[in-house]
Amino acid sequence: CTPTVKVQAPDKPIEINLNVKIEQEVRIKVDRELDSVIANNPDLF
Amino acid sequence: MFVFLLVTGAAIGAALVYLPVLARPVIVQLAENAGIAGVDFTIDSIGWREASLTGLTLAATDTDTGTGTGTDENTSPDLTVGAARVTYDVAGLLRGRADRLVLESVRLAGEVTEDGTVHLPLLSRFSGGEGAGASGGFADLPLDGIEVTDAQLALATPEGPHVVTVDGMLDLSTHPRAELTLGVAGDAVSLSGDITAGMSGQWIKLAADALEAEIDLPGLPGRLALAKGAIALEAPGLEGGTGTLSGDLRFVRRDGDDLPLREASGRLDIGMTYDQGLLRLALPACSRVDLVWDRAQPIRAKSIDLCADGGRDVAGLRLGPAAGEPAWTVRALAEVEGFSYGTLVTGQMPDLAIDARQDADRGLVVSADMSGGKLRLPGQGIELAGLRGRVTLAPGHAGEAGRLDLTRADMRDLQAAPRFAPVVASADLSLDALGEDGWTKGRISGPVRVALPAGQSLARGTVTHDLRSGRGRLSFGTGTLLFSEKGMQPQALAPVLRGVVAAVNGQASVDGSLSWTRNGVSASGATVEMEGLGLQASAARFEGISGTLEFSSLVPVRTKGPQAIAIGVVDPGVPITGGVALVTVGDNGDVVIENAQWPFADGQLVLTSGALNTRASVQHAELAALQVNLATLLTLIDMDGLSGEGTLGGRVPIEIRDGTVFITKARLAAEPGGVLRYSSAGTDAAAERSEGANIAFKALENFRFEVLSVELDGPMDGDLALTVELKGANPELLEGYPVHLTIRTEGAFLELLRRGTVGFRALDVVRGTDQTGGVTIERVPPGP
Amino acid sequence: LTLSDAKSQGLIGEMATGYVGYPSAPSAAVKQLGDGVNLGRKSHYADIAAKEGTSLTVVEQLAGKKLIEQAPAGTYVNDGSGWRRK
């Protein structure tokens, strides 16, 4: 009889944890946008 | 010698005896050539110096009276004189002239007819009645002076009998002068005063002072009294002259009359000029009239200053046959005391410049130019100030009894946190006197306009108000209002919307109505049509809002139950379109979204519990995601290289704190399973990645999952933590060895989405994972 | 009542969150003004966040820092540790 290779059902899955870190780089453009918005809307700022 | 005395005595005696006989014809002749016929008298005594007559009567003849008093016999004579003394000297007598005539207890009769003309038989004879021939006027009397004591003229007038009493002296020498004390007594008029008059050549001067008079005509609503009156007149001839009239005038309302004015008093100084039949009156200075009103009278002017309008005459009276009503043009500045109309209106009336004029068909037209004033409606918390306009009242005309043409009134909300911004109202209202009970019971109606102080029109409408019942109604429409970020903003018009909406663009129109009774607004409603409105609400920005909101009440603001509106787009990070929501507007402008649903990625997002109140500071609600198609969702997220199949559903509880939307542990799961594919960027990216990451990406290239669960927690537009859990395998990886992949993102997940839209492969961001040491790999060899 | 009046009268102050707050319990009028200002600011912040592909919080915090720095002397500010008068 030929040997049968039993691929055992793996009981343990591969555990993978991924942390996606979304840094907030300081945005120069946001800063400039804020300056113009503050300047143009005196009644709000 | 004795005989001589005897003879002269006898002659004198005879003369004395006969003198009356001699004198009678002279006196009769004297009377006749003065135009008096029918004179009868008995001569009491005649002396060289003086004669006295008694029982002088002047028969009433039918020629002049002509008013029915003349014909029958027993009519009372026109004139009776108790006693008359004539002084003369014989020479004068022979020339037909006497010195002085003293009349005592003179009784004269006359009549004042309905239209005010005075019939005095004696005078009419005197002043050139037919047949008199004399040129008329006292100057021609053959006397030097007349004295009258206790003369009474009995006048029959439409208002009952009146007696005019006269005492005084008439000097007819070269410069005729008269000094009389005059009195009138009767029901309608009583008067007393001293009059002096003088003539030199053609000049006539007349002065009256210590005049006291009272007039109480039934036509007038009260008694009119003049005190300390004085008149001064000067006339070069009969054709023209000038003069002044002054005195303290007082009006007192008769009891029982319904005129709200109880009393009015004021100092009067009038200048008069008379020429060719026109008497013109002028007010050299303003005279102040103080007024006392009934307490209940809502509009109480404390005093009115009557002034000539820019030096023009105040009135012109045409005397003589074409006598007409005076045309008055007087300006009055009313200073108003406290003023209230029940609790409806209080404040300060505007200044009134009143112009009273007689129009074509002799009706009186009173118009007042209004300016200033500050009227408050405490019930509604509204103030009208700086009024400018003209009120015209023509009480005489039935139908349109008056007009209010209000060119401007600044309307302001008195509340500390105003509901509406200051606006300018204007109106052209007509006042219709229904029936003949005058305009106070009439109806006001006409077009009304409301505009911004800068001029743009806000709303037009029509108002009707019934003065009798105090009920009224205003219906209005705004037409299409265009909102734009640099132009008109609803929260500028209605500050009550501040914090509810901002940065609004699009079109809306409001049509509504308000009805009120004496005690306030009784009903109100409106329909608001919205077309493609975009606005920033505290939770999110909404675009493409359209639909109709029915308001069952404007005061306070309230919708007629929940109203369905369409929400074109809401973008909490991923554009969600085609929403429909049930909205109610609550009492102080809160907009409450009761339930709403959006088609979302072939499935639905439904607000299942709680309500979103735009103003509440903390609120809880829950959204349910139903049958969301993973493939469509991923195309929505539009992240390069990411796709998949499956159906996602779950609960998304949200909490809104001060406008920030927090997702509190939302769980979405894809049952029963599906596929997720992510083809990462080029190979170089893989090299830098950690081994675990490589496996993950290989697995994700074609990951068949049994479990896909997504957990969201945190501020939606801030550091929203997202955890994706995948259980399954990639058949081409390790012969489909099961992989349990957990991806946690930190930082603003929405930013990830937005980056996706900004066009680079967000997940590649993972490259830098190792530096943060975020990757842990549990490598468990396959079982033994 | 304008924003600058309210600020100079100490009724409204700047916060690190990029929005205005109330050093003491605000009157209805002050709250209404503040609500309006905050929502107006939020609309601008949201525009910037979308245009620059960043999150609203980032823009808010940047604005907060900037507005506190630029606040004239005498204005109330609250950088998270309570109100103080600059």
C-alpha cells in the first residue's frame, strides 16, 4: 500500500496583527489656509 | 318892567308848553331823515337844555323784516326805549341837530337764522334799507353823541333765545369813538367784555379786552370757554385791516359725550388780516394746547404745539356771501405721555405734523406726517421705531376714510437673543370706514413690505386689521430667497438659527400667514420650500436639501408634525447620497431629525433609534447598516487596488457631544463570507516591509474570508480607531493555510479615506510600520 | 453684540479646540453668538480638511493653537487647563 501523506488540517491559523499608524504630519498648507480664513472672516475669528 | 318879565315868562312858559309841540316834528323829522319811520314817543319834559321822552317805540314794519314777524298787528315793536333824554341848544335844534342822546333800558329784537345770518330790523333800516336814502352809518346821525345804559337785544337763534346787553357811550363828533361793555347771555353763548372803537377819517380802530366767553353748542362735544380775551383791530377803511386775537381757550367735554378727550386748554395768540372779504389768520408763535384724556384712551398726547407751517397763514375764512369752511393748515408737534393699547402696544408715538384742510366737497381732510416714535408690542417682543410716513384721515368720506402710507419703520426683536435681525417695514394701508360710525370702527388693509436695512426685499404681503374687533391677519411671501456664502445667510436673518445652520447656499421660499386678536397672535403658519440647499450643521455638512416644510405655528416656531425632506449629499468622509429624512422643527428653532435613511453602497443606512437634535449638546442615536454590498462600498472608498465581494451589515451607535460625532463601538460584519483583494504597489514596496506584513499582503491578494468584522470607535472626524478582523485564507498562499489577520489603524481613518481620494495607495502607508514596532507575528508551525 | 465686543468684555474666550467657549455661564444672547461663531468656524475647518486631505481635528487643533497665540492681551483663553486672562 502506498503511504498516504495526510496533510493535517492546521489547527492554528497564522496570526497577523497590523497596526497602521496614520501620522499627522504638520501641514504647512493647512496653516496657510487657516491664516487666510481667519483674515477674511473677522466676524468669526 | 314887571310886565315885560311876565310876558317873557309867559312866552317862555308858552314856549315851554308848546316847545314839545315844536320839538316833536323836529325829532320826527330828525328820525325820518335818519331813515327811521314809525317812531312814537311821549315827551316828558322839554327844557332849553334838555328834553326827555319816555315810552319811545319803533313800530315793526313789514317792509324790511320780511321774515313773517311784520304783518299782524300785535307784533312787538322793533325797538322800545324806557327813557331817552336829548340835550341840545335851541340854535342846534333850529339847525336840526341835537347834542347828546341818552337812552336807558333799550329793548331791541332780532333773529339769527339757521344759516347764521343775523336779522336786526333797526340796523337793516339804518344801514340803507330801501327808502332810507341816508348814506347809512352812524356818522350821519344829527347828534354829537349817544349814551346807552341797559340796552338789551333779544335774539331768537336756532339754539334758543339769547340776550345781548350793551352799556356805553358813542361819541359822533369829528372823530367818532365808542366805549361799550358788551354781554351775551343764553344757552349756547355767553360773553362779556369791554369794547372801545374809534374812527378818524377813514381809519377805524377797535379794541376789546377782559373778554370772557363760553360757547356750548349742541353740535360741539363740549363747552368752549375763552378767558382774559383781547381783540385789537385796525382798518384803514372797510376794505382791509389787521388785528390780533388772544386769550386762554379751554374746552371741557360735556358729560356723557363719548369723545375720549376730557379737556383741552391753551394760550391763543392769532394774527388777523382782512382784505376784500377774506379774513386770514396767522400764528405768530406756536401755541401749546395741553390735553387731558380718559385713562382708558390708548393714545394720550400730553400736549400739542400748534404752529404756523413755515410762516404760512394758518387759516383763511372767506366772509360775506360765499362764506365757506376755513381751510386750516397748521402744524402740530404732539408730545405723547405714556401710551398703551391694552397690553398690545406701548411706547412713544411719532411726532405728528398735522395739516387740516378742507377738500373740494367741503369735507375736512386731516393729514399728519409722522416721524420718529418708538412703539413696542410687549406680547410679541417687537419694537417699531423711527417711523416715517403720512396718515391721512378724511372722516367725511364713507368708504376709504383714510390712508396710512408708511414709507419706513425699523422693526427690531426686543429679546436679548433675537429671533430675527432688524428689518425695515413699509406699507400703503387704506382705512375703510365700514358704515357711518367713522374710522375708529373701520378696517385697515393694504400691501406690506419687509426689506433688509441695506435694501434687499425680504417679503411682501397684505395685512387687514379690524379696528372694532381688534382682529387682523397678515399673509406674506418671500419669493425665492437666494442664499450664498458671501451673500444672504438665514442665520443672519434669523439669529435663532445660529448654531443650527451656517455657510448656507441654495434657494428657499417662505409663504405664511399670521392672525391676531386683541390679546395676541391667535393662529399662524407657513410653508417653506427648499431647493438644493447646502448647509453646515453641527454634525455634518448637508448638500442638496430639498422639500417642503409645513409649519403649523410661527409663534412659537413649530412644524406640523414630522416633514419629509430629501438630503442630497451628506459627507461624513464618504459621500452618502439620496437620503430622505423626517424632520420636525421644535420650539426654539431646534431641528430634530426623527428618522432618516440613505441608500448606501446598494444597501441602506437607517437611523433606527434616537433623534438627531441639531441644538442638543449631548445626544445618542443609532444607525443600522443593512445589506451593504462590500464591492460597492470599496469602490466608494475608492482606494487603489482594493476590491472585494460580500454583504456587510451591523449597528453604528453614535453620540454627538457639542457637535462632534463620536462612533461608539460600531460593529459591522460580513456574513456568511466573501473575498477581499488588495494588490499592493510594486515589488520594491515589499522589500522594506516586515515579514509579517509581506505575508499579510500576499494573503490579501486574494483573501477568501469566513469572517470579516469591522469595528469603529472614536470621533468620526478625528482619531477614529478602526479595527478590521479577517479570518480565512488565500488558496494560493501556503496551500490556503488559514490566516487570522487583524488590521488596526490609529489616527484619522477618514483622513486615510480622504488620502485615497487624494490619489495614492493609502495601505502602502504600512511601509513605515516597523519603526513603530507595530507588527507582531506569531508564527505557529503547523501542528505535529 | 459682536464677537470682538464679547471677547473684550470677557464673555467669550478662545479654546485649544479651535472654537470659542464661555469663561462664565453665558447669557442667551452670548450663547447664541457663540453657537453661530463655532458653526461658522466648523464649516471653514471642514472645507480645509477636505481640500488638504486631512482630518477636521487636525485643522481644529492647529486653529486653536493659532487663535490662542493671536488673541490680544486681556482675552480669555483656555488651552485645556482652565480659563486664564491673557
